[in-house]
Amino acid sequence: MKAAAFFAAGLFALASAAVSAQSAAPNDAQIAAIVVTANQVDIDAGKLAQAQSANKEVKEFAQRMITDHTGVNKAATELVTKLKVKPEENPTSKSLKAGGDDTLKRLKGLKGAEFDKAYVDNEVTYHQTVIDALDKTLIPNAKNEELKALLVKVRPAFVAHLEHAKHIQASFKK
């Protein structure tokens, strides 16, 4: 139990650092890279949960993450292609990728209920961090109206994911 709390606290610190790693406001090409990276990190975690969890509710949630985040990445990729914008790696996207890789490595070392709890705790922290980044950094700094509209459009899905993850998290405490 203590290890899971430490794990979640570490993820929160890492995710917070990822969002603040960008000292200057990101441009649209950097925002595109951040969006694609953030979604891919959650797709990868969902795939791991699909493979490793035996909990039906966790597996269903993980599949929802894979499906929804793949859809967001498809929409983002189509938009940047249409706009002829090449996603530009930046400190935030690099930090998100490194954090995602670290999370996968930690999760792979866990089994059973310990894995499920750590995965869901990560999802709560991760989605809250992404919502904060959308609200404080990505949406306000997006210059292209279509990119900004896409970010605004997908935000409710991230909120729904957060609430779903919190629901599962609460069920573990019963």
C-alpha cells in the first residue's frame, strides 16, 4: 500500500515536471507533439494493462484508453497533415515520453491487485495533469483555431477518463 502511494506521488511529480518543463509558451508544432506524445503514453499504458491485468473493470478501462486516445491521435495527425505542420519535439514532449517509459518499466514489475492499483492511480494522476496542461498551457497558447478547437473538443473525454479512473480507484478502497 505504501509503495503504491509512493509510486503515485512520484508519477504526479514527474507529470507536473513534464508540463512545466517548457519554459516558453509552446508553439502550434510543439503543442501537436505534446498532444500526440501524451496520447501515445496512455495508449502504451493501456496496452500493458490489457496484457497484465486480470481485473475485468481495469481491462475495460484500459481498452477505452486505447480506443479513445488512438482516436485523438488520429484526429491530431490528420489536422497537422492538413495544416502542413510537422510536430516539433520539445522539452515537454520529451519529458512526457521519458515519464511514460519510466511508468511502463515500473508497472511491468507489478502483478495482480498491486498492478491494477498502480495503473489506475497513474491514470488518475495522468489525466488530471493532462487536463491542467490543456487548461493552462495548450489551449491558451494554440494559435491555430482548428488546433485550439480540437483541444477544446477532446477535453471532455479527458475529464470523463479522469472520473472513470477515480471511480475504479474508489472501488479498490472498499
